[in-house]
Amino acid sequence: MPRAHSAPVVAHLVREQANAVQLYLRYKGYHWNVAGPLFRELHLLFDEHARTVFETIDVLAERQRMLGAAVPYTLEELRAASTLPAEGTLPGTTREMLARLLASHRVIIEGMHAAFKAADTEGDPGTADLFARFVQAHQKMEWFLRELASEPPVVADEPGRSAYVAEKSGYATPIGAAHGSPSFPSHPLPS
């Protein structure tokens, strides 16, 4: 590809590089500060997702160089280019962490869809392929977070076992069970 770059494609690369830096820092901050019943699982998941996001930063920057553009690298430049909402405070709950991460991935996924179209329109299959691969990675991370944040499904009644249904109180009530049967938390995340 010639070194003369397509400004629209480079602008998308810069935005997604900036978003990746912001999301990486968000994941690491949550990884360090998560607490509660799912501490271990979320601590490990946030770190795994942070690594995945971190690996995209260099690829996005190098693609800009391949296209002949200079790469922004200061925190001020990256903050200005990011489309993720800024965080002023650490989330107060695990649920809020998940909600903010979900929102971040959704912004990035939407941006990468537009970036893919721009690269395809400009006849840049290399950059289009990069965005196609990265959008899949973000969709997978978003899926994991969405499942963690979702309400629990109704458990089908099995022979010899009662089904449990989530209530607004956050606890499951046994259906058809004798009085005194235990109730289990329907969702381990604090609200």
C-alpha cells in the first residue's frame, strides 16, 4: 500500500488506539479494586480482558505507521481522541464496573463497525481485516460481561429437585418445595 494515507481510515485507527488505551487502564483499575463474592473470578477476568485489549494498542499504532501517518502517544492526545466516557470516580459496586465495561465495549464495537466500512470504502483490505478481527475480540469480551451482568435464568424443574425463580429481592424462591427449604442467592453480584 502506498505511504499516502487515507485520512478517514487513519482517524478511525487513532480513535480505536485511544479507546484501547482508555479501556486497558479501566480494566486494570477494576482488576486492582474489585471486591465481593466474585472477587477471584472478576479479578482474573478483568486481567485477561486487559491483556487482550493491550495487545490491540500496538497493532493499531503500527497500522497507522504502515499507512504513513504519525502516531499520537501522549495521554493528552489519546484522551482527546477517545470516544469513551471519562471516569471521574471508581465505581462503587461490581455491578457498576460491569455496566461501565459493557458500555465501553459497545462504544468500541460501534466505532469499529464504522471503521471497517471506511477502510472497505477506501479500498484498504488490511485495515478492514484488522477491524474485523478486533471487533470479534470486543464482541466476545462484551458477551462475557453481559452474561455476568444478566439476571439468572429460570432453572428447569428436574426430577427430585425444585426449580428456583429469581425475585426482585435478589433471592430465589423454591417452587413446589416444602416449607423450610433453603433459598439461595439468585445472583452473586451486589447491587
